[in-house]
Amino acid sequence: MKSPIKFNNVIVNPTNPIQGKSFNITSTLTTEFGIPLNDTRVTCEYYNGNSWINLTSTLTNSDGFLNLKVNTLDSRIKPKISKLFRLHKEMGSLTLNGTKSLTINIIIQDNKISVSSEDDDGFIYRNTILTIEVYLKNSGNANLKIIDIDIDIDVDIDYEIEAEDRTILDRFQSGESTTITIELEVGDIDEDEIEVKVFIYAQNIISGENIIESKTINLDVIDRPLFDYFIDYFIYFALAVLALITIITLTYSRKTKKRIEKPLKEAEKKRPRKGRYVKVSELKLEKPENEEKEVKEEIQEEEVKKKVDLDELLEEELISEEQPGKEIEVKPEKVMEEPKKVAKPPKKVKKEPKKKEKVKRPPKSTRQRVKEQKKKKKTPKKVKKAKKLKKQKIKKKKEEPKKVKKKKTTDFDSLLEEEGLSDKK
């Protein structure tokens, strides 16, 4: 008696295969009592809407395990018509025939690319360069590869594809988008319209199916307005003026910097020393010219003063001879009071001691000399000037007044005593 068979643990991997890819069906073939059936041929069949078609077959192993691989690229498989598959085992000597029906949803790939451009129905100026952009989007569910991009223009002008992302274009996945930039160089053409056709050549990565998409862009050609020329030249003019101002500013700043730094550098230079070094002990103190003049003036004043005193003394002697009974009043000399505040102390001048000159007896008589002195009673102008200078000097420097000492007997007094004309007798 023949026993029925059973397909256990049937698995489809992947569950929803993509058209163009293969999928696997695995299962374990046993009897109704769970005994594995080895070396048993099992086939995979597909229903095309009219009949069952044998796609592939395989033998079970010692454990009754089987693995069937189905290629969706098989032209006999039409997912849009049918999704039914089954595992079939023919009747054997000990077993009955058996089948296992399966419903597999094969995803049909949609190879679709959308091409668009915002520059369509735009315009372009003559003798200018225009850049247009073309947008690509993979709007299907298949992964594509952009093989080539071709541009066809009905007018003889130059063009160039400036930007394209090859990493995206080599594997243009579903839902992705990219931009292609095309540069058109339009010269002085007579046409009033340009027609630009963009062709996209793509291929399905899985199935290898080729796809071609195209887009036509129409552009009107017009003359360029004069205002645009003015703007172009104005930009160049503004840049030239800006560059000139920059150069002038830098030049002026450098010159000013040099002027400021030059005197500082000259001041830093030390003047070279000349001469030789001399010890302090060897230096000679030079008396200033002013002090020498002052000393000479004082000596002259003292000499003049002595002469004046001598004249006054002779006059007194003559008066005493004429009027012997009358006493002569000697007016005391005015002594200057010391100033309360001395701003600056007078400079001390070392005077060299004067040598006393011996008075020789004159050959003439005393009376004759007295008479001659009377004739020369008037003081010379030099004496008056010396007195004035001395007074001015005392006021300016505020020197301390000298102490008045009693007159010492001069050589002239001794001479009078010898002649017998002295008042002391």
C-alpha cells in the first residue's frame, strides 16, 4: 500500500523577490508519519494562466531536505499575469504523488527617470554666456546607472557640461535626485530661438535593461540692453579706482612712517667723542671773564678812592693852616645797612695781596704840590663812571657791605709830619 507524502517547513527567500533577481524555496519532504524521503525528485512549477510550466527540479538529501533556486529573469514568468507556484512530487513505488501550492509576489521593477529644467521657455542674450540647469530624479523603484548624457542643439554654438556628480550617477538609486549644469556660449547669431535637447542614457543595474529619457529646452534669443554693458564696464572702473586708492594709501603710509622713524633713528646715534681723557686732578680751573673784569674794576675804584681821599686831606691841611684856631669837622662815611634777605651770596674772589710801594720824597716842596692838587680838584670822568657802576652792582647783587675801618696813617701823613705841617702838633 502506498503512503501519502508531506512538504514540511516551506520557506521562500526573499519573501517578496524583485523581478530580475533569483529567489530560493526550501522544504523537507517526509511521509505522513514524518519519515524523511531521500533521493526523491521534486520540481518547481509556475502557472502562466493556462497551464503549469516546469521551471526547475532537484533531489532531496538523506534528511529529505530540498533547495530550489528560481530565476525571475526567465521570460516564462510573468508576474503581472500570475503569482502561483507549486512544489510537485510524482508518484513512486511506495508513495503517492503530492503537491504544495505557493503564492509569491514578485516585485516588478519600474525603470523611470524624470528630467526637468526651470530654464525652459526662457531667453538668452546674443554675445553672452548662459548657464542652464537640468534636474534628474529616479522616480522608479529600480536602481539605475546613468551611462551617458548627450546634448543636441539646432544652432551651431559651443556648449559644455560643467557639473555632474558621477558618484550618484553611477548608482542612481530609487528616490534620489541630482543636477546637471550646462554652459551655452552664444555668439552673434541670426536665429531668434534655440532648441536644446538633453538625452539621458541609463541602465537597470539588476536586470541590465536600457532606458533612454530626453528633455527639450526652448530659449528665445534677444539683443543685450545697453544698461548691461554700462554695468559691466562700471564694475571694472570701480575696481580700478579701488586699486589705485589702495596703492596711494599704502605709498603715503610708508612715506609717513619713514618720516616719523627717521629722526628717532638719528637721535639714537651717539655722537663720537673727541679728544683725550684727563684726570680730574690735572684739570685747571679757569676764572670766568666776568670775575676778572669785576676784580679789575674794584682795583681801579680803590685806586681812585685813594686819590680822592688824598685830595680831601690836602684841602683840610690847607684850611687848617689858614685858620689855625678852627677845628675841622670830619663827616663820618655812610655805612650801608645789611639787607634783610640776601637772595644769592656774593661770589668770593680771591684777591692777590698788593705790594706796598715806597713813597719817594718829591723834589718839589709840599706847598707847591698842594697847589697843584687844588688845580686838579675835579675828579675825572672815569672815577664818576666807576662809582656809578659800583652802586649799580651793589643794588643788583645785594652784596653785604664792607665794614668801615678807621683810616690808617698813610705815607703822606708821615710826610706832613716830617715837614711840620701835621695837626697833631
